[in-house]
Amino acid sequence: MRQELMSLPKGLAEDVAKNLVMVGRLLDEEPQQAYGYAKIALRLASRVPSVRESAGFAAYAVGKYAEALAEFRAARRMTGSVQLWPVMADCERGIGRPERALAMAGEPEVRSLDKAGQVEMRLVAAGARRDMGQAEAAVVTLQSSELASHSVQPWSARLRYAYADVLLEVGRETEAREWFAKALEADQSGATDASDRLAELDGVEFLDALDEDADDEDDAGPENAPHQGDGPDGEARAEG
């Protein structure tokens, strides 16, 4: 990215870089703000591939899938790289074209992806199958050597979680529970809610402490609440 920005005048490059840094910082927690910074960077340097890619991810994060796809396509034209192929396919799903996403999973570009990209493409393809009401086919799509491997990779938790989720959809609850447990085992960064799904399958119900406090206040009722001015310093008097 730094090398790409060196093609710009120094002052402009610094302005673009500052906006891209903010996109990176805010994308996960405040995607709408990240999108705003991405639009500024795009206005300043639309011919820089990393700017188009950042704008694509920012648009994707706020659900603007058609816009994201256009930006990813532009970045790909500029660089010739296939790394964005899975997220481009997922944008097709977001637009409502799962059949197009599924077709992309069979294109030659997939063979050029690294292992992480191929796993991501498999996840997208399985999602497209589910979009099309083909849950059983989604189960088969996710079955792979990566899923069967006992080693933990960056993609392991999400792959196992997706498999568990679709197993549950087709009614294979016992297997689903097993795979949610495997997803939790691999989820070192808390990327999934596998623990919650396991608890749900086991019939464990969690109560929100804040909700309980609110319920206690409601149970007190206005007739039991202290009234200002009832006693010294506004304290309520106990009734005899």
C-alpha cells in the first residue's frame, strides 16, 4: 500500500494514508464511520488499487454489496490479483444472486487462490447453496480435507462452525453439537459464538444481569417506590 501511495504527490499521499488508517481502525467496530473515511480516500485517489480495495471492504461492511463488488472488480482489474475472488462471490450472494456466486466457485481463478482463499471460497459456495434452499448440498460442499484436519488453522473455527450450523439445519443435531464443540476448540480469537450455540443445544439459558435488575425495579411497582419529600432529606418513611 505504501508503495502504491508513493505514486501520488507527497501531501496527497499523506492525506490518503490517514484516511486508510482510519478505515482499518474502525472497520470492525464502527463500519459506518469507516465507510465515510473510505469514501474520502476514494475521492482523493481512485486510481490506487489499495484505495479501491479498502473502499470495497468498507462498503461490504455496511451491506452495500453492489458498490463493494464494483470496487473489488476495479481493484482486480488494476492488479490482476485473484485474492478478492471469494469476497466478490459473497457480494453476489448479498445482491441476491447466489447462483452467480456458485458459478464463481467453479471458475479457474479458484485454483490460483492460496489455501485460506480456497477455504473462504468453499464457505461462500456453501452459503450460496443454503440461499438456494439446498442445505444437504451445502453439507457436502463443506466436507473437505481442511474440515477433516485436526490441525488448527486461521480458518478452522469458521469452517467447523459453518459445518455445524448446516448440520443443524438438516436435522443432524448430535453431529452439529460435536462440530460446534470442535469450532469452539479452534476459536482462539472468539470469532464465532460457538459456545452460545453449544449452550443452546444443551438447554442452558443465560439471563442478562441488566435485564434482571430492570425486572426487579418493575416488580417494586410505583406503590413501593420511595417518594421525594416523604421524610427528612427526601427519604421515604417506613409505614407503621
